[in-house]
Amino acid sequence: MLKYFAVTAIALTSVASAHAQSSLVQQGHAVADRACNACHLKGTIEAPSFAALAKRGTVTEAGLGDALGHGHEMSPITLPPEERRALAAYINSLK
């Protein structure tokens, strides 16, 4: 019986984690629509598409902060940490 509850708890935790990740990806998609897609939806000569960025490797909140702060054509763009985290989750979901 204890094993059943442990397995059920693990399954519920996994479902909750997947739901939270899905919600974060949805929030990131909204950030992208609002602030980024003009250039990064399909990409330009200077701005790679988000799909291309995802293929390069894992995008992190810190990496986005650095790129938006000084390594970006439109610099500086300021997004709060929670929006950078959501945007990173969205970009990584495109792999």
C-alpha cells in the first residue's frame, strides 16, 4: 500500500511539473509575441529565429539577460527575470 502511495505521489508531482512547465512555455510565447517576434519569429540576417536559437543549445534566463543587455541589435531591452525565464522555456520548447 505504501508503494502505491509513493508511486501515485511521484506521478502527481510529474503531472504538476509538466503543467507548470507548460504554463511557463505559454507565458514565454506571450512575451515573444509582445516583444520579440517582429524579428525572431522567422529570423532576419541579424536576428536568428527562435527555432535556430533553440537548435544551438539550451537558452537560459542569464544568457538572455546578457544578450538583451549588450549583445543585441535592439540593446538594451529590459525584461524582468520572470519574463526571461518564461521566454527561455518557450525557446527551449522549440527544439
